[in-house]
Amino acid sequence: MALQVGIVGLPNVGKSTLFNAVSNNAKAQASNYRFCTIDPNIGLVDVPDARLNKLAELVVPERILPTTIEFVDIAGLVRGASKGEGLGNKFLANIREVDAIVHVIRCFEDENILREEGPINPVGDKEIIDTELQLKDLESVEKKHSRCEKLLKMQPTIKVELEVLARVKAHLEQGKNVREMDLTKEELPAIADLFLLTAKKVMYVANVDEASLHTGNKFSEALIESVKGEGATVIVMNNNIEAQISELESDEDKQMFLEEYQLKEPGLNRLIRSAYSLLNLITYFTAGVQEVRAWTIIDGWKAPQAASVIHTDFEKGFIKAEVIGYDDFVAYGSEAKCREVGKLRIEGKEYLVKDGDVMHFRFNV
């Protein structure tokens, strides 16, 4: 599944540094001047999952394939971006294409790194980005609202859609994000074609100085307090340290580095897992001698839908799924033993796949 998470923020907050650390196949240019990144850089990121490695230990396959998420490094937005300031329209178009947003916010002081907005102010920085996205969304909603008003006499059924658009418009005019509206499934189609920026799920990265890595600081605390009402995740990390860890080649060197900074794991692992969860994704596995592989699906998918991510023919010709719970697979050590003790289940088309299921699909060509 080509799911994308866009990394956004004001210039020089550590976005591209974070992207360089998080990406395993692309490096963004990270320089200390405005609009360094113009076209979005895209990096394919492995989702860390200890379960995959455990299954591989038991099965001993020829290859191990983790599931992935695409991270997109979007150039720094600025005040006035919604009106085209600083190539703003291009940047906002890039955000429109992603499934979720990671908003990087500067929570450190450093006189050597340029800042155009005055003293460090994480809450103010967040509000600048929010405002630009809200203004762009308002523009989109107003255009569609105007079109619907003209069509109302000829298409009376459009009244419901018009009412939803009016509510969204009023919400944005109050300086609020669409994701806070909790629109119903019946109401969402009214705005689905607009791909509204503030309707996207968001998480925050508080980029702190090295001294605040474990404790946070007054800036990160202010940010956390300001987003409480959103129910959003805030991850406190030092992007420079994460970039250094990612550049180390051996696992031994990475472990020594982590121990030096008293870290159990890279902050990136938390970020990637949180992004995965933010998109309401779960993982199921296939495990055989050729490969042990993790597959990404949306929580709530039934077995035929889950099979489709392997190949569309699997969904079309679905017959049944052989399912072993991850804990059972590990406890008994193999598919054969699970089958022997009755821990392998046969599930049909209505089965809701669970996170961690080890599956094998039967289908007709």
C-alpha cells in the first residue's frame, strides 16, 4: 500500500534532517537557508517490528521483507503560503497528496540557525502552519459551496451537501481544523473530493536540543499543552542525533551510540510506529521457507481485502484463509505444530484480520 506521510514545518526547524534520518533510500538536502527543499523528496521507510524477526528465527526463510511507509519531505512553509508566498502553492499541493502529516516544530535555541519569526515559539509556529492550511482549505470549500448554491435549484438533493460545506466553512473561519469536526460517514462525501489539508491526521515532533533529549524543555512542554485538545501524539526527539544514528553502518556501532545517549531505541522507531498507528494500519504476516513478510492493511479489513495486497487475484478468487495467531506461532514454533495442536484456524470471507495474524490464502485463479 503506497501510504504517504508528509513532513512539514517552518524553514530550518529540522525537517530535512529528520527526513535524512528516517529515510532508508533517499537523502534530502539539508541546508541553512530558506526554500532549500523545493521538490518533495520521498523515502521508503521500513516499519520496525520485532515480531517479523522472531518469525524469521523460527522459519529461517531465504529473505525477510518488512512492511513500509513512504515519508515525503515537503519544503518549509512560510507565513503567506496559502496566498502563494515562497512557492507556497506548490508546497501545499504536495501536502494535499499525503495521507497524514508529521509536523516538525523547533523546540531549541541556536543563534547559528536562522529563524525569521523572532524568539523561539513552538505554539506560534504551529499556529502559523495551521493558519496557512486552514486558509487554503477555506478557499477550496468556498469554491465548492458557491458551485453547489448555483446547482441547488436544478438538483434539490444537493442541499445536504451544501449544509455540510456551510458547516465546514464556518469551522475554518473560526481558525479550527476540519479533523476536529468528527464528521459522520454520511457527511464525509461532501468534502472527499477536496482533499482538505486540515482534515488529515497529524502528529508532532518536538525537535529539542541534546540536553533536553530525555526530559524535554519549556518549549516542548508548551507544545504538548497546546495540542491536548487535539488528542495528537507529540514525540520529543533530537533530529541531529537521529541523523547520526542512521548514518552508522553496523548494529554494534548503533547500539554503542544508543547506550552513550541512554536510549533504548532510536526515536525514529517511535516516530515510524506512531505514524503507522496514526493511519489506522495493522500488520499481518506470511511465513514460509522462501520469505517471511509483513503486509500492511487498514484495521477492520476482512480476509479477502487483506489478500488483495498480495495480489488482486487473491481477493477475486478467495476461498479461505488459514490463520495462526502470532503468539500461538511463537509458542509452538512452527506452522506444522500449530496445525497438529489445533491452533491453525480456517476462516472465510467475513473474517476480520487481526494485527499479528500469520496467514496463508487459498484461492481460485
